[in-house]
Amino acid sequence: MISHASVSTPQSSSTGLAFVAACGAGVLWGTGALVVNVLVEQHGFTPENISFWRFVVGAVVLLTVFGRSIRWDRLRPMLATVVMAGVAMAGYVLLWFLGIEQMGAAVPTLIALCLPPVLVTAIAVARRQEQADLTLLLVLLGAIIGTVLIVVQHRSSATGIGPNGTLLGVLFSIGSALLYAGFSMISGRISIALGAGPATACLTVVAATAMGLFGFYRPLSWPAEVPPQAWFLYLGVVTAALALLAFSWGAARLKPTALTVATLLEPLTAVILATVLLGQRLDAMQWFGGALLLLSIWVLGRRSADKALPQ
């Protein structure tokens, strides 16, 4: 008799790869957080400008690769959903950047990344799409606590933040979390219908168009110097095109809870890179938070793979 533990089915392998893809998206987005920090603090670019060019570059890359495979007969019935999801994608990125601009990186990142798994899980349980067993609750709690320890200990150097800035920062961050949760819940359906590549290309085009509307009240200028140009290209190619493609591919094969928890690797990546590249140190609580987050993600990955096995 062959046990489930000793056999790997195509479905379980696909689920495992999808979870790795979602984790990869979180890691790539974590590298982007450092780039955005450089562009804002050292080069003075606005969140709207950064978001716009990030999506424009990503859209050009994705359309070049997947443009010919976009099928209008599949896209037409889902056009309203794609537009809504693309606007939500642009919105959650912009609101997160605006929150960072108002009150530094720690609290906005904490809210924008930790709130979505809670919201998504609550909705999935209410819809009976997810079973609220003890393992899921412990994994979710561990992931959130780990992220809190990483981000809160990673204090922002920003000073002089007034009450208005704090309130706006919190509101922007909550808005970002709500949009990201909603996007995570519908992106899988779009990826299944259109294919991960075409879906990501369409969503990124919509996001770039939505961000372009900000040009009516604030100029959206391409940088004139080489270092910022390179950073903009990196954001577009790596953190938009590649990361969003990995996210979409994972979204088509994972439940929203697993998808949102996997991308919590973003703050861990950002903090580790800040330690390696900027000389900032991780204290004991951050190391503990990182280990707790990685353990939670590993357990969730095993849980998702086990549930994909035939009974």
C-alpha cells in the first residue's frame, strides 16, 4: 500500500510550485521596498510618479511577451472584473506608498501586509471556502506576530510626524490593505480564465492607465539621471512584470489565505536587505520574528500541499 506521504501527484506538485511562486513575488516586492525608499528619500520622487512608471514599464514588458496570446473572446466576458482588479492593484500600491510618505515605512507596512490575511481568511471561512481549523489559526497568528516583530522593531528614521500625518498614514494603509485583500480574492479567477501571462499583462495595463490619471494634477516625469532610470526599470521589470506574473500564476492555484500569507515574505526581505546593504542591524526580536514567519509559511505550504492530495 502506498501512503500519501510517499507519492507526489501533479496536483500537489502544482500547489507546491504555486506557493513557491507566491513567496517569490513577496521576496521581489521586498527588494522593491528598498528601491522605493531610495527614490523617495534620495531623489525626491513622489509615490504617484514611482507607481505610474513601475506599471508602465511592467506593462510594456508583459505585452511584449504575452500580448499576442491575449484572447478577446475570453477577455470580453471578464472585462469589468479585469478593470476593477487592475484599478485595485494600482490603488493598493499607491496607498501603501502614500502611507510611507506620511509616516515612514514601519506602521504602513505592518497594516498593509498583516491586515489582508485576516480579512481574506475571515471572508473565506464565512463563505465556507476555508476550514477554520486549529492549524490555520495558529499559522495565521504566527505569520502576523512574526511580521509585527520584524516591522515594528525596524523603526523608521522619520521624525516630526504630526497627528494629521499619522492619521492620513493609517487611513492610507488601511485602504491599501482592503484593496490588496480584494485583489487577492479575485485575481485567481482572472488568471484561471485568461492564463497567468495574459491576465497579468491586462491587469498591469489597467493599473498603468489608472495611475496615468494622476498626471492631470501632478506631472509624472521620467528621471533624467542614470541611477534613478535604472531603479525605475528595475521596479517595472522585476517588481511589476516578473513579481506580478509569479503572483498571478500562484493565485490561479492557491486559496487566497495561502496567497496573502506567502507574500508576507516582503517585509522580511526588505529588512534583511537593509541589514546587508545599508548596514542596519537586526535585533534578537527581529530574528525571532523572521524565524516565526518562515515557520508559519512553511507549515501553510505543507498544509496546502496535503489538502491537494487525493483522499
